[in-house]
Amino acid sequence: MNQVMKHTRQGKVAKEVKANRVILSLVALVIGFLIVFSYRHTISEEEPATRNDREWARNIELHERLVEIEERNNELQRELIEKQRQIIALEFEIASEEEIFEEQARELETLRKYLGKVPVRGEGIIVSLDDSEYDPGADDINQFLVHEHHVLGVVNELFTAGAEAVAINGKRLTARSYIVCNGPVINVDGENFPAPFVIAAIGKAEVLEKALLIQGGIRDQLVDDNIVVIIEKKNEIIIDPVF
Amino acid sequence: MWLPILGLIIGMAIGLLADIHIPAEYSNYLSLAVLAALDSLVGGIRAYLQNIYDETVFVSGFFFNILLAIGLAFIGVYIGVDLYLAAVFAFGFRLFQNMAIIRRILIAKWSFRKKNKNS
């Protein structure tokens, strides 16, 4: 049938051509495949371009997000700086408050010392007042005794000179202390003490001593009243608290 | 005559339906293969019109040219010379030449037939 077709359609030329249809078909198949595949390949290659467009859009989007995040970052950083400044201000405040606390604590300590609520230790002086030897020739026994006003004078002088703590015969004096005459004894804060009276005072020993030894001062007055006065400087005196 | 057309259609169908993906760097080879195939085809048509068509030469040339062009481009990539350009040039040149020859032959046949009719 092929031969017939060849003869009728291509006439003379077909005789010389031994065209094997099968092989020609194979060639046509390959050509068709190649062309179409190449076409499809070109089309699919254009896709990356569109993908590029998409990538571009994505890029822009990401870039915008990056800018956004960076702006947010800047904002947060500014906030952080602001907060740090606040913290520094607060710290300064706390520091000054602490200073105040410290001062107050120190003041409290001092006040406690004055109140006699804490034991006090330090340099100071000890003043002993004693009745003098009785002289039978004298007419008044009072001339030889230590009176409460003598003790008061010494105590006042010591406090005036800056004594931090004073004790009479180990009895700590506070702001509410009292000294009264009670016949042959002296009553300090409700406790009776006979002579001799040992007055311990903590403070600058030098100053306290000088204060007592002023000319015409308390020492001279005591001596005039025939009282035996012993003034002793000590490097360390401990005065117990009173409750 | 129908069988080659059927083959063409089947080839197109395979090309359309086949889900083959080749990397972008091989697209040069593909275009070269297409060019070689077209060149062989046109060459075959020309030989047919000039009555010097030989099936063995045509078929072997068809496949051999494709493989040679691809091989040449492949080697060119590896030795750093754009040999595929040479193949494109040669095939393109021959394609146009063959086309021109086919055109002349067809024109000659047409004018010969016309003259015969007139006379």
C-alpha cells in the first residue's frame, strides 16, 4: 500500500527514494519531541523570572520588616537608655538616702549612748571624791562631808566638757538621772551610795581633766570644801548600760 | 505519509506530557540539539528535492549531528571555549543555505510547470 501511495503522490521522484516510513517517523518523533520540549523548557525557564518577581516582592517585604524591626530596636534602645538614666537617678537617690540612714544610725548610736542604752568604752577620767579626815576642832561635821552638790558640780562640769557617758560608783547617768541628798548618803536614781564617790567619765581625757582643773573651777571649790579629790586619766573605761 | 506525521504528533505529545526537567545550564545543549535536528531535516528535504536523498545518510546524519553538537558544546564548556557557538554558527549557516537551495528548486519547479502549462 505504501508503494502505491508513493507512486501516485510522488511519482518519479519516489522511485529513487527508499524512504523507510518507520525510520522517518522516528526522526519526526525526535524532532517533535525536541521542539516541544525545548519550547516547554523555555517557558519553564521564564518561570524563574516570575519567581524573581516574587522574590523581589518578598525581598522588599523582608526589607520593610527589617527596617521596622530596626526602628523598633532603636526605640527600645532609647527606652533602655532612658531606663538606665532613671536607674542611675534612683541609685543616686538611694545612695543619698543611705547616707542619711548612715548619719541617722550614727546619730542613733550617739543618742543611745546619751540614753545609756549601750555599753560605752573608751578613754576618759575617773574622779574620786572622798570625805576628808575628821578634825575634832571643827564645829560643823558638814564641812568634811561630800555633799550631793559637789557630785552634781563634778558631773555637770564633765558633761559640759563633752563627756559622752558618766557613771557614779558604776551607776550610769542618763538624761533622766537625778542626784539627791539622803542624809549621810547620796541617792542616785533611787540607789544610795556612801562616800567615796567614784565618778567615771568617758570622753577626751585631756579635755575633761583640763575642764576640772580650771583655776577657780570645780577642783578648787572641792578642795576649799575639804574634799579629797583624786583625778585619774585612764586609757580605757567601760561603762555598762542602764536599763 | 501519515506515519511520520503521526510520529511528529506522538513526539510532541511526549514532549508536552513528559515531566522532565533539565537544569538551566543545560539549555544550551537543548537549543543546540534542536538546531542540529532542524538542520538535518532541512538538509534531508533539500537532498530529497535534488534527488540525492539517501536514507542512511539522512538518519545517521540526523542523530550524529545532534550528538556531535552536544558533545562539542560539552567539551567546550570543560576547556573554556564556547564551542557551542561554532556549532550554532555552522548549523545556522547550513540551515539558511539549505533553505535557499530549497527555495530556488521550488521556484524553478514552479516556473517550469507554469511554462509547460502556458506552452
